[in-house]
Amino acid sequence: MKPTRFIDSVNCAIEGIIHTVRTQKHMRWHFLAALALLVAVLFLRVSPLEFTLLTVSICFVLFAELLNTAIEAVVDLVSPEYHPVAKIAKDVAAGAVLVASIGAAVMGYLILSRYIFPIYKEALGMAGTPTEMVAVVSLLMVVIAVVILKAVSGRGTPLEGGLPSGHAAVAFAIATLVSVITQDPITSILVIAMAVMVSHSRLLLRIHTLREVFLGAVTGTIITLIVMLLFRTLR
């Protein structure tokens, strides 16, 4: 029955949002990202204009996800069975969400980078400037730790499978070293992105689980930071 009162229309709209959050994993991630962004905005004290632009970006992404969910529901209703045209409709709707997300990410980067990068650069400098020997020792210790953990868990081989992921551990150890050596936020973001891609490839190939990859990333990062901090303390 079509709502006749304004409050009923608002309730229907809220129910639609709740349904999307409950049934769509990506919508939940979008809301979590929005919450994190709002907290960052509060602490970074951005200007009113910048806050307005970020808010518009957030709303646009959420709007695109809501529209995508509505299109998927209509397509499923009209075409319960697989149909190539139905697939195109869903893919195009998902593409709209992707485009909106990329635009929001660019907007967030352009606005927040000048607030976050100085803090991030200062944090990178706290670990000092590691020498070549520190870098080599860090990587060797990461490899040894991975071998020990795999031996203890009794799963996988030295180069494939098991707990933790050796590729993720080494990739994030290298990313940590490059980040601290260069102390450049852009370079740090790029090498971390490469480490994430290496780790993600292990998931795509079904060689490791998410838990194994995450533990590998944490192992590589923490061991490398500990070695660098110890070196700085003992100098």
C-alpha cells in the first residue's frame, strides 16, 4: 500500500536503508568508512568547505549503493533465471558504485592528505633511518620467524600455504623498510599498496586464508619495526 503521510514515506525510506545495510556487505563497509572519515574530520579540524565536499562524496557513494541494491532487486524480480541482459544491468549498477567510490577516494585524498601526511611523516621518523645491515637483518628475522611459525603450526610448505603467509610477511617487511627509509608518505602508500596486492594474490590463488595472510602481514611489519627501534636505541 502506498504511504499517504510524510512520516510513512520517511519510514519506508529508512526501512530501505536498513535492508541495504543488512543484506549488502559493501554497504556496511561504506558506512564504516564514513564513520572513520567523520572521526578523522573531527580531530583534523578541516575547514567547513572541505567538510561539505567530503559529506557530499559520502552521500554520493551511499546513494549509488542504494540505487545498485534497488536495481538488483528489480532485476531479480523480473528475471529470476540467469539472463545476459540482467547481468549487464547488475554490472552497470555495480560500476556506478565503483565510479562513485573512486571519486570519493580522490576527494578524500586531496582534502585529507595535507592534514595527515605531516603526522604520518613524523611517525615514520620515530623509527630512525635504518642502515643496509638493519634492513638485511630485519628481512632475515622475518623469514626465520615465518619458518618457525610454519613448523609449529605444522601446515603448508616453506613456499606455499601454511600459517603465516611468507609472501605477505616479506612484502610488508619490505614496505615497512621502504617507508621508514624514505620517510615519504606517497612512497609509503605505494609500497604498502604493492604489499596488499601481493597478499591479495595469495587469497585469489587460494593458497592462504585471510587469517594466514593477515598474520603474515602483522608478523613482517612488527618484526621489522622492532629491529629498527632496537637499532635506534642501541646506537
